[in-house]
Amino acid sequence: MRTLSELKPGEKSIIADVSSDSKIKRKLVEMGITKGEEVEMIRVAPLGDPIAVEIRGYKLTIRKNDAKHIKIK
């Protein structure tokens, strides 16, 4: 299964799962990253980290390491 960190700018996908320790998972859920939501990759920083995504109409910046815990389908 792919992760959010693998999306290319302009690609959209659906969040399938957030699998991480409770601290990171709680932070991601508080940001609105929950199962079943559509997410679009907006851009990747020049050095590859962080990434900018749009979810629920909001633009968020996420560290690539955290995005690796977000499974997409």
C-alpha cells in the first residue's frame, strides 16, 4: 500500500489508515487527517521535506517522515 509521502504534486488519493504511535497519530488526526478523506499533494519542498497537501479544503504542511505513516488508496 502506498503512503502519502509517495504522491506526486497534483495527485489525489483517499486516506486508508494512519498507522503510527499514539502521539503522532493524535497530532495527524487533530490536523484533520482521518480515514476516508480525500487528500491532494500540492507541492514538495525543494529538498523534499516538508510536503504541502490539501485536505478538507485546508492546506497543510507535513514532514515527509510523518507522511510515511499515512496509508492511501
